[in-house]
Amino acid sequence: EVQLVESGGGLVQPGGSLRLSCAASAFPFSRSWMAWVRQAPGKGLEWVAIVNPDGSERAYVDSVKGRFTVSRDNAKNSLFLQMNSLRAEDTAVYYCGRDPEFGAIDIWGQGTMVTVSS
Amino acid sequence: DVVMTQSPLSLSVTLGQPASISCRSSQSVVYSDGNTYLSWFLQRPGQSPRRLIYKISDRDSGVPDRFSGSGSGTDFTLKISSVEAEDFGVYYCMQGSHWPNTFGQGTKLEIK
């Protein structure tokens, strides 16, 4: 079954760090652009980051630049989001997704909740 | 960044009636290859988003043909020809032609 499964969310204090993981199965992960999208409680969707198939090209929304890093391990069919210097406004459900063509995310994970609070 | 503006933000529709959601971008979302990367997603409560339409009007497999997308340049529309009970949820448009990709605020569709 084609799926993405996120993990690594939790409660972290402001200024802290967290690393999210996304495990992919049943599709050619190593040939896929992959993205992270988040959704704050009760709010809409926000695109966070994207990485190309070999990990050499990445892009971020301005609000996370310099704090978040997207990476991947194609040998393990895994996508990551390293989040540093976390702020209260980073509190959200984080989804990973396959982006086959310019934002048209066709496979979504179930999401993992990140709460930044003291 | 490209700002995507949806209207209305909420919609209450009687079963069997049509529905229409507008999505406008602050600048053209035509990419340099000539394609317009505008997608529509539906998110039901407690679920992950699901893609319905990509490149303005291409419907995903399994998406009923009562859903249709149209538009060009900066003006786009999602139409449901005859709303069914399973269509409730929040609809988002998203442009993928410019980084960062950006979503509209969402339109909540309720069934009367």
C-alpha cells in the first residue's frame, strides 16, 4: 500500500529542537520530490519545505529559513525535518507529502503533532 | 510570496445544488514552461488533505466528475455540479508555480 508515515512529534520548549521523520512505502521514493506542510490548530495549510529526489535542491518558507532543514535518506525511504530554535508559532500538525509536479501533492501522511510550549 | 485568496470562506449548500469556490492569486501562476500549477485539495475533519484537481482542471482518479476546475492566469474556480453529502469539508487551492508554494485560506463547505 502506498503510504507515508510521520513520526517524531511531541512537546518541546521554546528554543528547543525536534526531528521529524517520514517513512515512505510502495512508491519510487528516490525519484520523488518530497514536501512538508503544516497546519496550526484550527488554521489552514502552510507549505513549509521541499527537497528534490537526490537532496541537492531545497526550498523553505521564509518563516522557517535558517531554523529548519529538510533532508532525506533514499536508502531508507525516509524524509526528515530538523527543526531548531522552535517558537510557539511552529505549533502545528506536520504532514509530509509526495510532490509529483509543482505543488500537486498526491500522497499525504497522517501528520504528526508538534507543540512548542513552556 | 504569491498570496492566494479564496472566496467565499464558508458555503452552506443544499444536497443536489451546485457550489462554486473562487481562488485568486496576487500574481500570475503560469510557470515558465507554460503550465499553470494550480491544485485543489479537500480536507475532511480529522483527516489529511486529499488532492482533487491539479494543473487547473485535471481531475485525480477516483474523484467524481461532478468536480471540475477552471480558470487561467490569476483567476481560478472549483465547481461542484451537484453537491453530495460526502463533499463536506474544507477546500484549499494551492499554487506550485513559485516558491514558496502557497495555499488559499480554505473554504468550508457545509451541507444544509
